[in-house]
Amino acid sequence: QGVMEGYNGTIFAYGQTGSGKSFTMQGIADPSSQKGIIPRAFEHIFESVQCAENTKFLLRASFLEICNEHIRDLLGADTKQKLE
């Protein structure tokens, strides 16, 4: 809810390979009870924006992967490209 009040928000997943981070973050679309944190958060944010009156919003999201000291932008055109 703080994000809707103008505060920055971060959802961070950390853990060993195979521990369920991707499933927790993304989940699966069907059944809807298996959706992950990210789709649920986006739904909440966009529903709140749609219901707000006389308010402007700027929404910006990044989706990064840090693995073996390499950073990749998972929303970029080339998700294999490493960032500095």
C-alpha cells in the first residue's frame, strides 16, 4: 500500500537454486490461486490506479537477475546481455 502513497517498493527473492524463488515470484496463471507475488502486486497496483480520481501516477518497474556476480535485465530486449 505504501507504493500507492508514493514510496518506492522492492520485492526481493534470495535463495539456493531450486528453492522455489521463480515460482514464488511468477507462479502460474491457471489456476489463479497459483499466481505469484509479481502478478498479484501488479493487479493490486493497476486496480488502485484505475480507481483513483484526480491523481496522476508514474509507474516504473525493473526485473533484474543477479547470479554469479552477473546482472541481467529480464525486461530488456536482450535478456542474455550482462549489465555493468
